[in-house]
Amino acid sequence: MLIQLKKFGTTLISRQAGKEALAAFEPVLREATKNEKIEIDFAGVVTFTPSWGDEFLTPLQKRYGKSLLFRNTENLSVQATLQMLEEINKDKFVIKKLKNNE
């Protein structure tokens, strides 16, 4: 399952907005099969703050663990936030390296 974060906007900045985004996406997540990979795509995201990320990503990380993958994480805002969340939660995220045709 692919989640394109740009559907929630290009500036993902508040705790409340992150919580609302997760709640809005919850019905789609319920359709995921047990062994399905959940891929979070950061393409098009300009600003990504720890507060938004904590509300959206931390629950997904707890639920899906190593089945949660991230792609298009080159943006410095995304990288800094992911690093901060890893340090706070003491858990590493899985970054998927894309091939040219993906």
C-alpha cells in the first residue's frame, strides 16, 4: 500500500493536522492485508515537522514495524524530522531506495 503524503499538503506542520490526517486515512489502512508493506512517499512534501510526523508516523511504526517503508526522503526537512523521531522513539525507520523505474 502506498501513502502519498502530498495528498495531505506540501507543508505538514501541526500535531493536530497530523492526527487528523491519520484519522482520515484509517479506513484505507484497515484494508491492508496482514503481510502487506505500507510505503510512505514523501515526494512533493516541502516542510515536514516532528509534531506532524509524530502524530502520523509513530502510530504507524508501532503498528507495522519493519513493514513500514519510506521513500523519497531526500528533503532535508524530512530527513531531520525522521532522525529526530528515531532518536525520541528509539526505533529506526526503513528507507526504501528507489530504482529509476519506480
